[in-house]
Amino acid sequence: MSETAFLELENIEKSFPGVKALNGVGFSVFPGEVHGLIGENGAGKSTIIKILMGVHQKDRGTIRINGKDVVIDNIIQAGRLGLAAVYQDLNLAMDLSIGENFFIGNLPKKKTGLVDWKYVYDETEKTLNELNISVDPRKKISALSPAMQEMIAIAKTVHLNSKLIVFDEPTALLTNEEVEILFEIIKTLKNKKVAIIYISHRLEEIFEICDTVTILKDGEWIDSSNVSDTDQDSLINKMVGRNISEMYDISHQTPGKEVLAVKNLCRKGKFTDISFDVRAGEIFGFFGLVGSGRTEIVRAIFGADQPTSGKVLLDGEKYIPKSPIDGIKNGIGLLPEDRKEQGLALGLSVKLNINLSSYKDINKLSFVNKKEENARAEKYIEKMSIKTPSSRQTVGNLSGGNQQKVVIGKWLCNRSNIFIFDEPTVGIDVGAKREIYKLMEELAASGKSVILISSYLPEVMGLSDRMAVVYEGRLTAILERNDFAEETILKYASGIN
């Protein structure tokens, strides 16, 4: 590592109305260093990155680039200083080609005044090849998989000759194989002496890819250390004050009556011959590799997709879900994997989102009982410990963990009996994860049924009473808790058993 830091932050402060977002935060990032940045939701990670990218202006403190004090007024200036970020919500023009995205706003021209498309695609291909990304630069972004779109966003920052790249939860929607490709790209950038800030709630990634790690808590700097000098328990303790062994420490109920029975359910091209049952007070897990069909199965049960054959029984009665309205009416709540696109109305308030699925209960002659609407919102804000200035706050302004809590609050407000959690902890911090796990425990203890889908095996093993394993649209096993073994489950998930 170079002796001179590329980026130095000293005593950075930032306040928003009623909130001290950052208070005296500082750390340094060196060329060729992968610097992990971790902390609970609301710790200040997003704010510090937005200040670096020129989205927000700091109130106090110093930013230095290569030893010189700088003021970053906007995104363009951040780019000129060599700073770039790859966010979960990728900043790409979906209807343009990869090459057009690389040169957007700066298309090279020939002497004739026409765009030099050969240069565009040749230069784009050169950058892609440097990063071992094999794709036609003429291909539209919309035609690429989400994982490849992310790789293109990274390659674009390299093409712009960025000296520091921020990765914000880059593996949230990637398969294990795609994560390995991403890590190889990061290692290539590291060899090129690019400085990297790596934000992730998956601590195992911090230990695999990062050199150093900085912990933020409640807007304050807690610690910076070499990754080789610490461990997961130490990091979690500094973030939230508990050990990793406590994460999945929930009580398990004796399951009650069968509330859901799925028999030979099929959806052409997605899944085949799916049969299982779920009982009252049970946490029923689904595990499978990305693309195995887990999400498609529960979407069909909820009514978001239509099965082609088979049947579903609720409390012994035949249930034919034709739309999500049928699922909602029958007490099924789905927390989708993509909460922003499918679980929330981001432009609406916390209050409206919490009441969204159950306005029928407080509506009379087309008029909403405003007193009841407010009371229900406040009830679930308190119950879910949602961090928000008020129920009128726009949901899109909340952290990922608090957005997830709003989705859960919506289904609690609807008095759902079956809760389907699809990847509920993707992109949220350790503290918020623990709160969601405790909520699952409370739901099961109250006689509700929970279906948990997770790509993270320790999570689904730690929480489930029983587990269904899915491989290429088929159930390969249904395991009792006493039979959970990582090697066995992975074999079933890979189609080996």
C-alpha cells in the first residue's frame, strides 16, 4: 500500500432537520486498498458517501484528495477528482448500448461531425477485456442480467479513470458464482492501485475482500482496523453490542394445525410438482440457489403469478389465488425480495404504506377514518421500532432496514396469518436483521405461520423449524430441524442427492 492516502476525511459533520447524521467522522483510504465501511442502518454510511459524491455538502470537517484540501460541490466535480460510486440502484441508461453508456454525454465525433461509433465500441471493448468481462459492447443494457448490468456499471467507472470507487452492497442480488467474478474484478482494480470503499452488511465479505474496515455507529466513528487484526464477533460487538452466536437464538414453537397445504403445484417453465404443508406457529424455510424457483413458488401461492396445475388449501379449504388481492383477502402477506419495486410505494408516506393493504377496514362510504389511519400507523411504527421523524415521512427517504420494517408493518396491520419473507435481510444491517428475526419468533409464538426464503444458509438453518430445498424448480428434500446439515443441504440444492 502507498504511504500517502488518496482520500482523507477529518471530523466530518452533517445535520438534517432534527437529525445529526454525522458527528466527527474520519478515516483514510489508500491507493490499492479495499476499505470496508460497516455499521447499522442509520449509522451514517450513506451520508458520508453522498458527501463524497457531491450529493450532500458537509457542514464541517476536511476532505483531502492526494494531500490537498478539496470542496466537492456536485457529482461532476466528484468525477473530476476521480471519485465514483456503484450503487444497488444502478445509474445506467437501460435503452442504450453498453458503449453508449460508457460515452454518454461525451460521444466522440469524426471530422465530419458524425459520431465515431467504431471508436466508441473499440474503447468500450478494451475496458471490458481488461476486466475479463465478455459481452458485446453493442448490446443494450436492458438485455443484460442484473449481475452483468452491475459489472458494466463497474467497468464504466474504470473507463472514466476513477481513482476511488465506492461499492454499495454490490453482492445483494448476485449468485455465488457472480460474487466470485465481482471479487476478481475488485482484485484487478486493486492491482491497478484504485482505492476502494466497500460497503456491505455481509461480514464474511469484509473478511474475504477488504484490507481494512471502519465501523460507524449513530453517525460517529467507532473504530478503524486491519481486517487481519479482528473477527466477526468483535465487529458485531462494536456495531450493536452483541455476539454473532446470539443472532439466530430464537425460541421454536411446537407447531399447531396445518394452515397451508400445497399439492402438486406447477407453473410451466418455472416449477414442477411442488407439494408441502405449513403449520400454525411454524417457521418453514426455503433454500435453493438463485434461480432455483423459490420465489416463483411463493408468488403463485400469494396470487402474483398463476399456476398451471395443482391445488392449494387454506385451513383445509380449496384456495384459488388469481391475483394478489386474493392472497391479501385470505390473510397472506408477501414481503418480496425487491421491496422497493414490489413491496412499497416509495413516493408515499410511512402512514399510507402501513395502511395500504387494509384501508377497507377503516373506510366507510368511501371516506377514510383519519383518526384510525393515524393511530394504526403510529402503532406499527412503535411496534416495529421504525426510525422515522414522523408517520408523514416519505418511505423512499428511510434506510433499507426501516423500509423493510414498513413492509412488515403493512402486513401486521392487515392482520395476516401467513407471512412470506423473501430474502428479508438483503441489504440491511446486523441490528435490523436481529429485530426481524425476533419478529419472526413473535409471529410464530402468536400462532402465525412464517415462510422464510433465504440464499444465506446460516440464516435459513438458524431460524427454520423445517426446510424445503429446491433445485431447478423441483423440491429435492423437506428436512426436519434435527436433520439440518450444511453439506447435506448444499447437495440437495445442487441436485446431487
